Amino acid sequence: MQPKIKELNFIQTLNDRLIRKDLFLDLSYDRMGDAGIIFLCRNKDLSHVQKLDLSWNEITDAGLAVLVGTGPLPELRHLVLNANQIGDEGAKSLALSKNLPNLETVELVNNQVADFGALSLAKSQSLLSLRFIDLEMNKVGQQKLTRFPDGAVVSKLRVLNLRRNLVTDKSLADWAQAGAFEKLVQLNLGWNQITDQGARILAHSPTLSRLEVLVLDSNHIGDPGALDIAGSKHLNNLAQLYMQDNNYSRTGEIALRVMRSRILVEKKRTENTLNLNEQRLDNKDIASLAQYEKLDEVVSLSLRNNHFDYHGAQDLANSPFLKNLTSLNLMSNAVGDKGLFLLAESPNLSQLESLNLENTGITAVGILALSRSPHLSRLKELNLSGNDLREKGLRILADSGSFKNLVKLRISGVPVGDSGFQALVESNTLSQLEELEAMGNTITRKSLDSMTKASKLSQLKKLDLRRNKLKEADLIFLADSPKFQALEALRF
């Protein structure tokens, strides 16, 4: 396409978008250069635009100065300037601009911004709404910082990405001295040149006390740096720490995991309840957690949907700090029969009254181990849903005196048919059962007839039989039967 025709097409497309008052103006990859920015700012009204993407446009410091200096952009929230040729002076112009009162995010990935420009943005006295700066793949740390922007951090800056720069220990010292990290909750320093000394600077900087996420992947941090971070008095709000591909040994790894356990317990505990669901905890994390002495203050522990298996279950079983635990949720972890066997043998769990084993890969073998446990006879609530128990597992459950105190039982999708279900209904040991959930099995009318005749589940108040093999006539039978009408809640 000839240059003039391409230019006319661009202007026509731009006019169409501006006439429509599009809130998101995407002009990326148009390679308009500084001349295009001057044309845009002097001839077009951008006052309504909330997001402006000018990536891959060969814009320099001069072009950015025109963009932020020509006129007010009161609605602009998000400015994307990735892959241009913007350096410190352009960043400084942006930081000093009074025309962007509501700017919240700035993306300057793959430019030429060094320390002074980056610090100017972080400490901007004009961009008071700024909360996110992305400076990945720039030149931060390349040269010694000889001048510092004035003032403290007054914006709402919370997230700073300096990944894949040239940040060194000296750079970190300068940034910490400048107070640029003061309000951050998330800091990405991955793929830089930080060593133990830099890790020590981070660990001892009081300006990082609000930090919740710290990324230090692919640096040069060894055991001394890992130990400094693990022992930091200022990183107590840290919920996520990423330090993959560094130089520390098992000593440093253990210290960091202990730190994480301590912070998780302190941050996630509410009185005597600790919720650690979906925290990506693996076996090593569980091993560290199990040795944290403050667990003895926890009565209810939930570990649903993490990444540990029977090794983690073994560490929980061996923990001397879980003796006060009355509720344990292991749902959606690969505990398996081996893990359940280890839990069943533990005297440390003898106070358990509620155990959630849903979707943990157990079979009838695991139920047998549970039924023979001399320590888990206090159980009042048991969730076995989503496991391959079948009839054999339920018969073990129905015949064991270890489950005589059960009040709530969940066996949805185990899967089981009439024989296994009838074993429960006719059990001599489940006489205290008040709630029974058996969704998603293959129960038929035959089981309903058994329930109307059986007198064993006399305490039953709630029954859930949804998604079974019940026909329309069976549902009518359930609705009309005096036996089932006496229940407080019946779902089918």
C-alpha cells in the first residue's frame, strides 16, 4: 500500500473512532512516530479517552512530552507505551504532567528508561492516582544514579514491575534510600543481578513493610541472602515470595519455607480457625507448616485444594502441634489410602470431630484403616464424597463401631448403588446420624423402600438424594411418604 493511501486510511479510521467516542483508543503498531503524536494531539480531541495504547510507534522522549503536555486528558486511566524509544526525559515529562489527574496505570515495557526516569514516575508529585507502573525490559540499574527526584511517594502506587532490567545491589540501595518502595504491595525484581547483599538490603528496609508479593526469581541470591529475607522484621505482610532459580541450598530453602509458614499462619488465622485453601502448598510446605509451634492454638484447619500427597499427610499426622485440632479439611489433595492410613494411626489427631476427605483418592482400603483407628472415634462429621468407595467401602463404614458418633455423613459420587446404601440404612452403629448426603450415585426405589421399613436411622433429619436413579413415581413416593415427610429437609 502506498504511503499516502496508508496515511489516509489511518486518519479515516482514527476519525471514525473519535466520532464514536471510543473509550479505548488502540493505535498500537501504527508506527506514527513523534510526528504522528504531534498531529494527534494538535488536531484531535482525546479528552474522553480512558485507555490509550501507543505501543510500537517509534515514539521518543519528544513525542511523549508533546502527548502529556499539549492539553488535559482528564479521563485517561491507562496509558500503554510499550516497545517505543522512551528514556529518562520522556518518563520525567510524564511524571511532571498536570494533565493526567486520573491516570492509574502506565506500561513502558521494552523502552530505554533508566533509574532517574523510573524513580521520577514512582515519586511523581503530579500523578496522584497512579497505582501501577510496568518497566519490564528497560535500563534500570545500567548506570550509577547521580541525581535523585525530590519528594516522597505521594501517589497511590502499589505495583511496580522492574523485571528483566539490570538492577544491582547498588541500585536497590539507591531505590531504598529514595523511599520509592514505601507504598508498594507488589514488587517484581525477577531476572536482575541481585546478590546476597541486595537481598539483605531488601530484608532490612522498613519501606517494604506493606509488601505482600515479592518476586526475586532468576537472580544470584545464596543462603546468606535467603536467611536474611527469612529473618526479616519488615516483611511480615508478605503472602507470596518467588525466588526460583537462585543460588541458595536446602538450608536457605528451609528457612524461606519456615518464613512462609509463619506468615501464612499469622495472616490467615481468625481466632482459632486457620484457612489455607488454595495456597499452592506442596509436601515441603506442609512439612514446614507442621513444625510451626503456633499451630497448637488452631482448632480448625482447612487445607483444601493444595498440592500435597501422603507425604504431607504424614507430616500433619506427626505434628505435635495439632493435638487441639477438632476439624481438618483435606479436600482435593492427593492424600490417598496411604495418607489416610498415616492419619488414622496418629494419636495427635485424637480430638478430631470433623474430617473432610472429599476427592482425596481414597478407596475401601482407606476406609478400613479409618475404621480401625483407635484415635478417631470422636468423629461427628465425615465427608467421603468424590472417592471410589463403592459398596465395599460403605459396608465397612456401616459395620464399624468407630463411626458410632457420626452426626453428618457425605457420600456423594462415591459411587454406590442400592446394596451399599442399604448397608448404611440398616447399620446398627450409625444410630446418631442426623444428616446424610448421597447425591450423584445409582440409588433407586429399592433403597427408598428399605428406608421406610428400617428403624435404625431414627435420628435422621436431613436427606439429600439428588442426581440418583429415581423415577418420577419415586419422587412422588418421596413427597407423599409419612416417613420422609417427618424429615426437616429432603432434597431429591
